[in-house]
Amino acid sequence: MAVQVPFAGLLFMHRLVRISTFSQRHLRNRDMLVKLQKCKREIRTFSTGSVKCNENEGENSDSHTQLSSRQALLSRRRRPLSPLERISGLLPPDALSPEVRQLRGQNQQDPAEDTNILVPVTHCTLEESGHEAILRKDDLETHPAPDAVLEPNTSETQLNGAFHEEKRLIAPTLPGERGLAFGELLVAEFRKKGQVEFRKMFQLQTGTRLQSSWGIILHDDIAGQPAGSFLKTNREVPILIRRASLEDYVLYMKRGPAIAYPKDAGTMLMMMDVTEGDCVLESGSGSGAMSLFLSRAVGFKGSVLSVEVREDHLSRAMLNYERWRTSWSLRRGEEWPDNVQFHNADLCVASSLLAGRGFHAVALDLINPHLVLPTVIPHLHPGAVCAVYLANITQVIDLLDGLRCSALPLLCERIIEVPIRNWLVAPALQKNGRYCARKAPILDEDQREETSEESDKAEVTTEEHPAFGSIPYIARPHPEQMTHTAFLVKLRKYVQ
């Protein structure tokens, strides 16, 4: 008896394997289940769409097929309890034991799950799934299927409502930013044929108008709009309204002396390797451009000491610094770090100002920087960098000669300038505004005659969005180039 029980179990399992191997109909059902699992992540899901089992077709002959199909759909929501249940899903009811039939009946007692099973719409065709999918009319026009049926108007209304509800949940502004508010610094920009025809930085104020050659926009109409919106003037010309970046601000703010341009300021920051928490010395506040870049680089944990010998330049730098901090607080709802200390002094005789201080980097924008180096270098940490901003090459020569005579522990590592070359890249257009058509190369004489006849009959494409690769492009350097601005000298302090 101890031998017959396991042998009977082996015979039963052998029967199950044979039936599952030679039953082609149930193999197709198993393949269908695998395809449904693979296609689960392919396409968006319809929140109100559903797939129903076809209960009217083949009720007497294909009852086991309907059960297998229902179990395939239920498997997307519930994992089978045991391997025996998973194998029994591929077998007809007459081949199952009474215990397995009872287990299968318990899984199908819930009528709500059998009649309304929500399944995502996938790339699988309706012929592979064996079910009728309820689709929208738009989907039937793009992907026609003979077995698909139209959804009622009520379901289509629900789908549209769900789509608009999901769209409403998407924030119109970036995380951490708000809508345009009064007091912010904005930039208005108009482009024509890919080139900037109008650009202006302004402060959003109540009861004010933005005036341009293309019309007027009220500031009250701009307030509350998301950044990067196109607003039409009274002449129906779209103007792009966006927030001013730090680069925009230093280029369009009111100036006293010349500024350190963003391209040079960025290179100087990389030379000095300024990071958050550093203490940096700046000599020559100017209009405050370099002070703003250093303030952002050192963050709340760092500090910047900015020294300017002229009072009018120092006043302008302080005003520009505070104006940017105010606009930033309105934009982000948080304060810009107040980490810049402005002083009116001459570094050549300001040893008391630097007493007890140590700096991770030094930025000099002076006419004669070699005169202040003996005062500054003792307060620079060993291995740190002093970046010098000079307009003329003769100033660079005087700096190097001054280093030779003073015998300071400084190593001149680099002398560079940072050029930027702007390009114009745009599709080729005819005088009437239509796109040009790309022409194929001519290989021999016969093709030359054929292409000449075709080119006479060919018309310039009038499509709003022509196909990829069908339009030739024209690229050339911009006629207005920013050539030389300054020389940048990198000096590193070494240990003697």
C-alpha cells in the first residue's frame, strides 16, 4: 500500500502533462496569457474602458474556453494559489478531479469580476486576445479592427472628462516656482525668421504697459501667467514673456563701468574652483556682475568680500545686487543668500581690512593688479588660485613683469581669452515664404535630362511640417559676433 499511493500520484501527474501537451486549444490560451503579460506596459490605460468576455458565442461547445479566458484576465489581478491551480487552468473540466473543480468554482463566484474586468488596452490585436474591446471612435479611425465596437457617448464623455482632469492636475509652473508676480524681473522677446528682433528686460508693475514697435501689452495681463507664455499685443503679435536669468540680468542691468561678461565669469569660477562654503575676495566691484556670480557659487555657507575704490561704482553694484535679491525672493518664495560684504577701500593700503582673514580664491578686476598682489597674496590659502580679469594684452605683460620683480610665490598657469561664435542655422526659404525642396544628386547624362524635366514641374513644398530630411538648411556665422572681451590670467599660490 505504501508503494501504490505515490505510484497513483505519478500516474495522475503524467495524465495532466499529456493532456496539457497535446491539447492545442489550451496551448493557444496559454500563449494568449503570455502575450497579455508582455503587452501590459505598452500603451496607456483607459480609465473607464473594459474588456468583456464574449458570453454569447459558443456557449455549449466552448464553455471551457470561456473559463480559461476569464482566468487569464483574472491572473492580471490575482496570482494563482498553487501550481495545481495554474495547471488546471489549461485543462477541460472533464479531466479535473472534484477537488480542483470546486476550487475553480470558488474563483468564479464573484459576478462583478466576470462581467466588468478592467484591462489596459495594449498592442495585442483583437484576433489574438479573442475578445471584443470597447474603444473610442478616434482609436477606431487610426487602428481599425473588424471585431471592435463603438463605445457609447456616455463612456466617451467620461474618457474626455478623465483626460481633462488629469491635465488639470499638471502644474503650469516648475516645482518651487510661482506664476509671474508684480515686482519680478522679466524679459520680453520677439523673434522673426529665427532672429531676435526685440528683447527687453523690465520689472512687472501695476498699471504699467510694455511698449514695443510691435504693440502694447498691459502688465496687469502678464501677472499670474506662467513663465514662458506667448502673449499677443494690441496688434496681434505674439511676444514671449519669460523670467530673467542671472545671465540676462547682468547683461541688461544698469551699469557704471564695464561688466565681467557671463562667459568670462563662468570661466573664472572654474579657474578658482569656487564651491559652496568658500570665502572669496573680489577687488573691483564694478557694476556687481561678478559679485552676483560669486554669491551664487559660495551659497549660504560662504561669504564674498567685495572691495571697490570708487564710491559711485560701489553704489551701483550694491543697488544691482539688492534688486536681484528682491526679484529672486518673489520668484521662488525664498531669499537669495545675503553673503556679499561691500567695502569702499583701496586694497593697496587696506591691510587692516584683510587682517585675520583667509581666502579660498581671489578675483581681481583692476587696471594695475600687480600693485595689490603683495597685500592680497599673504591672505590666500596655499594652493589656491587668483584669477585676474584684464582687458588689454599690455596689462598682462605688466602683470607678469610685476610678478618677476616682486618675487611673489605665484605660478602663472594659464593666459586665455574666451571667444564665442554665434551661428545662424535655419531652413532654406523662398521669397514667398515657402520651404525649398531638397534635390537628389545627378549621376549620369540620362538622369540629368530626367531630373531637369522633373525639376521644371516640381513645386516648392507647401506643407506646414514637411517630412524629415526633405528641407535643406543654411548655416553661417552670425553677422554680429562678440569678439574680444578680456584676457584671463590664472595665478596659483605655491609654498616656498
